[in-house]
Amino acid sequence: MRTPAPAPVPTPSPTRTGAPPKSPEKLPLLALLALATAVFITSLTETLPAGLLPAMSADLGVSESAAGQTVTVYAIGTALTAIPLTAATARWRRKRLLLAAMAGFAAANTVTAVSDNYALTMAARFVAGVAAGLAWALLAGYARRMAPAHLQGKAIAIAMAGIPVALSLGVPAGTFLGKVLSWQVAFLVMTGLTVGLLAWIAALVPDHPGQEPGGAKTPMLRVLRVPGVTPVLLVTLVFVLAHTVLYTYIATYLDGLGMGGSTDLVLLVFGAASLVSIWVVGALIHRRLRALTLASVLLVGVAAAVLAVFSDTPALVYVAVTLWGLGWGGAPTLLQTAAGDASGGGAADAAQAMLVTLWNVAMAGGGVFGGVLLGLVGTASFPWTILLLLAPVLLVVFAARRHGFPAGNRL
């Protein structure tokens, strides 16, 4: 998963765009699974290069650190355009907007697959990031509006299930395809999945109107004055940066350890551990938000320490990757929930939009920072860098006891 979706856009009053479809009494499972597939495609498109960097760099004629910027430019596309494009398309009907976003993914992944030019590949990845900004601003709210009030949480959970599936199955499968066939085939498979999804959405996903003019908006700077919001945003920025420094260059890092042939298996272990983490967080978050956040940071820190000291032992590398997945898998849910709790109802939309933007700023920064480290001091510096970055994250979470990451139950 990679990137969490902003809070849902409020359901508009039925005026000239027509009344939205009446919510069913039970969940429209096939429609929600289509949204989950859209989340899967957005998450996998973002992270797929992580397992394919050596082959991509060789074919594009650039260094591996330069190839790693394909993740960076994707995140930049999302960070720069998510808020303005979401505002510009707020009145679009939801189905039309979703189809447009997914068509953007199909086009961008096709160009990425057939391009042998680094600049063209980077442009395609930027377009994919723009499409992701539109999709992430839409998907959670779309799922919510499909469900009756008492099942809206479950509807969003089903739609967001695409994130762990992408981590646990998609990236390892794409890495395997890249190794057995070619990295271009992996991106073409993504195009094929997206074309099939476009037909699925057109046939089975209900339409809803966009937002009508006149809705109340919370200025972004005012959100930062709400107690607890700034600590959550700071933790998001630095924690995601720490994660991305290593994840973007995981194939290169493993090559340096002599484990390049096991990249797909390592990513599978990471993804499976992430699934466990998401399940645990989902079960306990209403009672243990603070404890789970501290555990998340500590687990990733311990994983980095193991990699820093014992990376010459393959078995301990797998242990570290398991701890990393256990710590990271639930982090998007924890941070998004903390931002929503801290901001309250009136500022929740603005806080979530800022969180998504900072998330992608950190993704872009991680790709750039990791590339610089790779060029200057090599991959052995990655675990130590993660440890240095996580120290202030842990301190901020500890300090934000009253607001941001409060102790006690969430009611």
C-alpha cells in the first residue's frame, strides 16, 4: 500500500446532478471488489519498480539510483496534483472520474512498458502519479457511499484491501515476472488488468454525483493549529521517508548482500507480515492506537538494527524483513486514523488531504535521498539511515500523549 486515501467527500444534496442511488441494505460486493482492484493497481503501479530496478536500469541505460527515481517522480505527480485536481474535479460524477483515473494508469503503464527512453519513462511515471492522486482522493468516499450507514466502515475496509494484496502478492509476482520474462511484461500485465477493470467498473459499479458548490472548506493552515495534527503529520513525513529509503532500493540492497536472486521471496515475506500487521491493527486500533503506533516504529527500528549488524546472515535478513512488515503494514491505517481523530469532524478532510500530500512528498524524498546515499556510500548505509530517522519519530509519538497519539481507548 502504499498511499492512504483522504477522508471521503461529503455526500452532496441532490440538485441538478440528480439524486445519488439509494444505498442498498447489504454491501454491493462485486462493486466494492472492483474498487479494491483499483486500489491494488494504484498501489502496485507505485511500488512495482522496487523489485525491478536492476533490469530497468540496464535496459534504460541509467544507474540504479536514477532508475529509482521512477518511484520518486510517481510520488511527485501525486503530491503536486492530488489537492488541486481533486478540487477541480469535485463536481464530476464519481464513475466518470474513476474511469478517467484508471484509463490514466492503463496509458502510463503501457508507455512505461514500451519505452526505452529514460525521459519518456519518467514522464509516464509522472502521469501515473497524477492518476493516483485522483484515485486516492476518490476511492474511500466512493466505497462509503455505496453502503448503508451501519456497513460503511466494512465497505471502506473491503476497498482498501487492495493495498496489502499489492504488497503481499503483487510486488513479488511482478518481480518474478520481471526475472523470468522481462520487467516490460510486468508493466504490460498491469495494463491488461486495468483494461479489464475499466469494463468491470462500467458494468457493475454504480454512479454517484459529484460535489455541489457551496460546501464548507477548512483552510489548510488553520488545520495545523488544531492540537495533535502537526505531530501526526510530522510522524507521517519522517516515518514514510525512512521506510521508502530502503523499500525503493530493496532489489539493489539485496544484490549487495548476494541475495539478488531472492528479491521476489523477500518481498513475499514482507507482504505476508504486512497482512498480519493490518489484521492486528484492524482488531485493536480502537483501543490501542498509541501502543500500536509505538510498536510499529519500534519494530521497523529493530528490523533496521538487525540489517545494520547481521546482514551477512541470510536467515537474519528474513527475520528483519518479517519485523519490518509487521511494523509497517498497519502504519497507513494508524496514521490516517490518528489524523482523523486529532483534526475532528470539521477539519478532517483538510487534515487527510495534507497527510496524503506529505506521504507522497516523503515517498519522493525517500527515492531521492536513497539514490544519493547509494551513489555516495552504498547500500550498507540504508539501515543506519533508517535508525537515525526513526529516533525523532519515536520521540514525537511519545511526546504526543495528549493530542495526536493519546493514551487510552478511542470511543
